[in-house]
Amino acid sequence: MEPVLGDTLSVSSTGLQNLALGSPRTPRFAATPRTASFVTPRTARFSFATPRTARFSFTPRTSTFAPRTPRSAVSYGGKSEDELGDEDEITLLGEEQRRQYEADVLEDGFGGYGPGMPPPPISWEEKCNMALLCILYLIQGIPLGLALGSMPFILQNQLSYSQLATFALSGYPYSLKLLWSPIVDSVFFSSIGRRKSWIIPMQLTIGTLMLYISHNIQRLMDDPSQHVTHLTNVFTALVFFSATQDIAVDGWALTLLSPENLSYASTCQTIGLNSGYFTSYTVFLALNSEAIASKWGLPRLTLAAYLKFWCLVSYSVSIWLLFKKERAEPVKDISIKEVYKQIWNICKMRHVQALMIMFVFGKIGFAANDAATSLKMVEKGLKREDLAVAVLINFPFQIVGGWLVGSWSRGEYPLRPWLYTFWPRMLFAFTAMLIVYWFPKSVTPAFFVFLVVNTVLTSFTSTIQFVGSSAFFTRISDPVIGGTYMTLLNTFSNIGTMWPKWFVLKSVDMYTIATCQIADDADYFGELATECVSKAGKKLCADIGGECLVIRDGYYFVSTACLAFGVIFMVLYTIPTAWRLQGLPLTAWRVKL
């Protein structure tokens, strides 16, 4: 499942595996004021005209830190003014100090602790703040795991692929949160707190909506084909409020943690979001299974009980937040209109437009595999609990994969791993289609192992692509408006993951040809015979004693079409464009404000 990226701190989802592992550290050494004898006109200009105030100090290294927007120190074929300013400052240092600067800052790209200097111990208050962040992200991951993970499998037996396509729209708000994020950042009650003004109402709303769904889910699930619109609306609202809370929590993380521990923010997000998504997807599917419940002698966990539990958790955390003091943070003197203007100015840049096309259309090649393959396997006879086991085995490989590829993405060409894993990911998508085609009537252990291996490898390549694209976005984002820039670039990637899903599921039904064959006479198609594509048609066919005969399965047609488009687009556009874009100097990505 392709990771879904959020704003500056984000990581998953569709699968919300927003793995910030291997991402650059945000803290940087703060400098003590320079003496007048060392100030040149150039360094003075860079000290006061740009927001980059944290410079290497001439005094012994201290443990004072100042957060800044991550920026790589390596240029693509040219040097920006910021880099030239760095070089001028380095020349003012002694030889030993200059080498130390290059070792700590230029090589790492973002600054760090001095050699032999252990990081300061994390205080108890800081650990509590990290735990709070993990809990807040966990609550956000619960609705995402339901809407994007478990609900499509629960509904599959009673809905057609076209109806599942409608329900898939419920996950779109998380990818489009950039549209209202400036409002969340700018509108608040100072008496409550800039971030708590949004987090507390959103959590109460999420809890109340879960309570509403829990009281009505049985009625809706008795005949979900008649309530597709209602189900889509309530889960869309649930994801929308979760996405809104995510914006506020990401902003709060920047001040909730001290500067020297700011790099743990993305770790908290990774743990929280993935744990929430994992709980609602794998754990819930397993505990909701009647087979597992009877095998282990456990009561079956119903969706209503699950939602009521997390409603109680949301209410409890909201009450806790009422007594949590929010640290005051400086409010930037920038209007909502100015933020939207910045977004528009970024979108007008030719390089950004090329990047947008590459990410929005480049993922079509494996869109059918991501959207429909698992559903098709369940339709072929794979048990939901077996699918949950496959996802459970896959989960640690995602974490390890993100960590391993982090160093690979920190070189001169951060998009290189993203490009190199295109071909393997296409291959695994093709292999998954063959698995569906030759799916046995009875799943043997050997076949299940092969299925798990293909799932792990597919997810591993997806994780590599996610980390590579995240590293590239971090590198090219303009530090002056880093938050807005990063959020916009991540939105391109999220949209590229989400938008094909509706079309894929719709097309599976559209290109499927199936009819009802009467069991008593295999050659007879009378007036009672009906189409066997929709759930209603399949039910009618079964009621008259017929059997659905699939003449053409739209899944194979759509999968082949996606793979063919993906290969052609990758060769003709993605590969040459990616190498061209990462060869540009950083100045080419700067926005004229």
C-alpha cells in the first residue's frame, strides 16, 4: 500500500505508513553572536536578511539548539546564495574548526551533535509530551484504518466494485487537507491555545461520530447496498475531522517538544499513525473473524463495540487536554490570503508543474494492484484472517525498509531509489495479477508463503519510493516557506496515490462481462437469466438456481491497461523528468515572494 504523506511532519496511508525514518534532523547548532572583527558585508547580509540564524559558533560547542527547516547542503549543478553564504562564513574559521564544521554540518546536511558529545537526556516532561503526541496520532489512525483498510473487506461480500469505488471516496479528504490547512493554522482562540482550539473540538467530534456510527452500523450493514451513500458520507466526515486534527497536531509538535528533541516528532507520528491504522485494519479484521473467535474461544469483536471503545478514548483524551498547558508560540504576521497566494506562486513554477505531472500520473502503473488485488483475492477465496496475517507479517518489513533506505536517499540524487524501484514494483504488480489468475480453490501453505513474500516485496518497494520522494521534497523545499512548500509537494504524491482508486474499481465492473447460467441446462439462457456483475444480479442468479459465468473479468483488463500505461509513461516521461529535476540547482525551486 502506497504511503500517504501529510504535511511537514507526515507520513501513510493509503496506507498511512508515513515513515519518517531516515529523514533529516531538524535541530541545528545555534550560534553565539559574532564579534565585530569577523563580520563582513556578505555575512552580515546573510545573518539578518534571511531566516537562517543558526550559524556555527567560534566559541566551544554548546548544547543550545534552534530548529530550522531542513535543507540539504549538497547542490545540483549550482550553488544558491545560502550556500555561498555558508562558504564565506567557513573561510572565517580556523582550519581545524572549518574541518569540524564540514564534518558536522555539510556532510550530514542538517547539523548535529558534536563528536563524542552524547545528546542531552530526555526529561520526564518531554517523555510525557512524546506519549501525548503518539496518542493523538493513534486516534487519527483509527478512522483511516477503518475507511481505507478494514471496511472495504467487510463490505465486499455485499457490494459491487462500483459501489466500493463510491465508498473509496471517503479517504480523499486526508489527501486534500492542504486546501484548509491555512485556516487551521491561522484561526484559533488564544485563551484555549492555538492548537488545542482545533484538537479538542475535532476529537470530541470524532468520538461523537464514532458513537453515532456504532448505534446505526447494524442497520446500515444489514443491507449496505441500499446505504452506500450514507456509509460514504459518515466515513468521509470521520476522515475529514481526523485530517483536520492532523494539521493541528503537526503544528503543535513543533512547540510541544523542545528544539533538541524535535526530531522525535516524526517518530511519534510514525508510531502513532501506523499503530492506529494497524489496529483498525489488521487487529480488528482478525478479532472480527468468527473463525478466529471460535478457534481461540474469544468473543467476536463487533464493529459497534470497537467504535464505542475508541469513542470513549477520544472523550478521555479530550478531557486530559483541557488540563494540558499549551506553550505559547509566536504567530507569524501572515494572512490566510497570503498563504494561498504562496501556494499559487509555487504551482506556477514550471519545475513544480513537471513534478506534479510526474507524481500524479506516475503511479497509475500499480494503481490496479493497490486498489483491487487484495479484494480480488478475498473474492477468490482468501480468508480475511489470512489476509490479516499477511499484513501482520508485512508490517515490520515496512519499518525496517524505511530505516534501511534512509541513507540511500541522502546522496546527491535522492530520487534515485524512487526511480530504481519502479521496475521491481511493476514486476510485483504483474506477479500479483498472476497470483489472482491462478488462485487455487484451497490455499496451500506453500502458496500462502508465496503470497506473503510477494506482498512484503511489493510493500518494501513502496516504502523505498516513499522515503526517496520525501527526501527529495525536503531537499528542494524553499526554507522561507518550508511548511507550505512541503505540504503542497506531499499533496501531489497523495493525490497520485488516491485519485486512480475510484476509476480502477469502477472500471473493474465496467469491463466485466458475466451472465447467469441456469444450472439445470448449461446451454439455456432464458428470460430469467440475468447479468452477474452487480451484487443484485448475482443474488438473483443464485435465487433462480443459476451459476454466474464470467466471460471476461474486468480486473485483468484494468490491471493490464494500468501496467502498460505505467511502463510507457515511465520510459517517456518519468525517468527523463526525474533525472532532469534532481539535476537542477536549488535556486530553481525558490519562490519569488
